[in-house]
Amino acid sequence: MRASHYPSGVISHAQPLRRDDLLPDPIAQFLIWFAAAGQAGVHEPEAMALATATPDGIPSVRMVLLKGVDERGFVFFTNREGRKGQELETNPHAALLFRWEPLGRQLRIEGTVEHLPEAESDAYFDTRSLGSRLGAMVSPQSRPIASRAWLEGRIAEVAAATAASDAPPVRPAHWGGYLVRPSVFQYWQHRSDRVHDSFRYAPAAGDPSDAGAGWRIERLGP
């Protein structure tokens, strides 16, 4: 249950994190911490590290932006032909990390990854700025290019062709959304004595697909 001594479920950086402070639903708890990060003035609280790996376990990590969260999980968008897209095609597992320094908080998430429905990718693509859409259409992400001038020239060509057609840019097939379906959450709160507080949510039934079974919450050593 939510601790009554923390207004609106917001846990102070100066306070410990206790089991009773955490909501039963890890997504609901995420929304509280995410809102608190925004209220605390964290720059881009939606920034998250995304770790992927090849089938033989060679990892890579980069920063991406969270673009949606609901009962299914966490959404981001990218070029599916870049390194992270290629790794997710062959090894559809990922880890996310949020770090909200002013609050002394970290959140780790692990889960499986799948393509977002195409209609949702189309809808989000249409909300992006024109420059972002043109860049997504042109950029061969993670692959060598001749120069910045070559890239800007290609964008200018596509921009001119789009303007001549008098139609908005269409989302390219190689660009779209991913959904991370979480199987593990780890909520971490800084303590000044370095004996930090850490709690893990894991499926109560041991099977992430059994959403009706709920989550078990256990304290971890720092």
C-alpha cells in the first residue's frame, strides 16, 4: 500500500525506501516515480539506457527516449535496421535503466521485446517534426556514411520530393516502435551511508505472461 506519510506517493530523497512505500503494481509505481522526476526538474526524465545483446551474448547499450507506457509495458521508436534493431530481431530481450539523480533513484527493467503494432508506429511517426521524419527516412543508422554533407544532401533530396508530391512523409518500413514487456523491475533508492534500498518485483507465478498472478516484491542487498 502507499505510505501515508509521503504526499501523493512521492518518496523523498532524504527518506528511506520501505516495502510499504511500494504499490503492488510496478507500472503504477513507475508512473509515480516518473511524475516525481518531472516535478523535481529532471532534464528528460524519459531518457533511458537500452541494453541489447547478440545471440551469443555480446552486449551494447545506448540512450533512447521512452515514448509511452501502459499496462503492456514500455515503448520506444528507432530504425529497425540499426544495431539495436538487428540485435532485437535475433535476441528479443532487453534491459532498461532510468537514472533520476536529483531524487537519488534508479529503476532497472528487464523483459522481452516485440514490434509495436504498425498502426501505432504510423500514428507516432505522423506526430514527429518534419526534420525528424525526413531523417528517419534517410539515415542508414549504425552504418558508415561518406560524410555529413552526403547525409544532408540526401535529406534535402527527400524533402524536395516530398514537397513536390504535396503529401506528408510516409513512415518507412525500416523505422518503427518496440514494446518492452517487463518481467523484472528493480527499484533503487540512494542512502547517504551507501547502504542503499533496493526492491525487486518479479512475477508471483514465475511466468511473466501470467499477468493475473500479480507480482511478488522482495528486498535486495545493496
